[in-house]
Amino acid sequence: MKRAMWLLILTFSVFTQAKQSDPNLILVTIDGVRWQEVFYGLDDQLVTDKESTSDPKALKALFQGHNAQQSREKLMPFLWQYVVENGVILGDRKQNSTMRVSNPWYFSYPGYNEVITGIADPNIDSNDKKPNPNISFLEWLQSQPGFEPNLAVFGSWDVFPAIFNRERSKLHINAEFEIAKHTTNPKLQFLNELQAQVPSPWSSVRLDAFTYQYAKAHLQTQKPRVMMLALGEPDDYAHGGNYDEYIKGIHRADKILADLWQTLQAIPQYKNNTYLLITTDHGRGMGREDWRHHSSKAAIEKNYPSMLEKQPEGIVGSEQVWFAAIGPKIKAKGLVTPKQEQTLSQVTATALQLLGQNPSTFNPKIAPPLEGIAQ
């Protein structure tokens, strides 16, 4: 039934031949989601670990299939039954499809900088709210012909205004517990009230439902050609050692992706003419003890030296990431197996290439586009 629904959407989606205007692009990041769950569903060793999973029976009932394919489709049905069927995905290390961060730290601010600037800056070595000295491709696009000055960023984490250097970039940024200001839109007014009334489990990260609904309202009213949506729940639940909610957070993110795509297809500017890029900022550890963490050896030496005895090589697996995409000039290839390992820094050039821009004009030093994504 679910597969039939995605096929029905396909009838009216990006592959309908129609006169195309300048393409649009939405970049979605889902913080700290491992490739293991994306490609194989539930991790048996974590489901059976009492320290990680509080209700294994309920979690299996929701998300476990008879094999890995069924399990991943239960966890992320839109990604697997629609995006991968009609687009591309990479990052399955068991199938020689590998992608990693190229920064030396393996945590969020360096990872996001890499995604949006096309370079790995070793000087960005903390998650502190320091204004990013590097220019993002969104900031650059905002000054290019055909890209109106309403490009936007919506994020659940409170560091995004610094990551995009709000003061310098002048991008529209809504993050953490920020409200929609100076609005007469009834939906936004309601979201403002509701966000103030619904508690978040965290002091610096809001629930992804609010982030998405603010972003959706902006899409419907302001219609930016390029937008970034940064979801955060899975990473924060993982840091708390809560595998149940980490998994459910991934599933909710997939539902957001499905609703986002349907919303785009209902707006003439976006219908059949929008790229959706999906990725993460870092990986996580692979075992029962370290799946909740992510850091390189260099980061542990710098920030958590007491962990070196247990983690002498850092949190192995933190560098491993994944990527998926769908859109007008992306062929339905499914799993892409590049000739060499791809990096998170290649997302910027990929986005610019899909938008018809020359990546080297933005920055001649950035990493090249991802292999095998565009036609």
C-alpha cells in the first residue's frame, strides 16, 4: 500500500515532462544518523542492549522486518520506496559505497561547515557559537542573479545562526526556540504560541516538528529557490543513550521528508523542478559502548583526554556518513558505488552544479561534486 502511494505521487512528480524554469533546491540534514540504520534498519546488538533500548519488543514490532530491506523500509519508507527508487543514495559501506567527513574532528559544527562551504576547516574545532568565517553556498547564491534575497535556513539546534554567520550573511535563519517575528500569518502565530507551551527535552535543541512547520510555512509563503532544513532529534536522543527514541526520531524525519516532498509538488514553482538532497553531519560509534558518541582521536585528545584510555583511536565510525538525492536531472540509479570514497565536503559543489552554477566560481578550492549524482 505504501509503495503504491509513492508510485502514485511519482505520476505527478519530478519526472513529468514539462517546461522547466530555473531549478530549486532543498538541502535536508538529519543530525548524527548512522549509515547502519539507514541501510539496514534496527541494530540487533543495540535493540537487545538493556542500557540502550527500554522496550525492545515494541521497537521490533514497529520497525523490524524479515530482512534488512524490509527493516530499512519500515524505518524510512519514503527514503527507500520513493527517493532511492527514483534517485540515488550512497554510503552503504558493505556494498563498496563509501562516504566520509573530511574534517579532522567528526562532530557537528565542523560537519555542517563542510556541508555548506565545500571545505573542511580544521580551525573550526568546537561547537561553540562562534560566527563562521567561511561563506556558505547559500550566502553566495543570495548575491547571484536569479536568486532573490530570501534564501532560508531552518534548524533545530541553537548553533546554526553562528554556522551561517547570520550578521554577515543576512540569510533568513530560524533556529532553536526562535519564533516567527512580525507575522500576521495565523499558522505562524499558532506555532509561536505552541512552541512556548510544549517543552523540549533539551535546552539548546527544539523538537523537529516545530523546525519543519516553520520551514514549511516559509516555503508556502516566501518560496525561496534554495533552503536548508536541519533536523536534530536523532543525535540528541543518541547522546542520551536512548536507542528507542533515536530510531523513532529517524522515522519522524522520514515522515517530514515525505510531507516536504508532497508540499513541494503542490506549489507550481517547485513541482517537477526541485532537487531534494539529504545527508548528515557525522556518523556515530558502532558498538554498545560507543554508539551514543562521535569524535575523532584528535577531538578526544583536545576535548576529552580522559576518554583516550577506552577510545585510543577515537570513536571509530564517527567519520562515516551517507547521502541521498532526487530531482529533475538525477537519474534513478539507486545505490551509487563511486570509484573512490566520497566526502561530505562534496555536497556544496553538487548543490551548485544542480542549480546550474559553476562551483569554482563560488570557491576554486572546494571539493568536486559527488560522483554519479547528476546526469
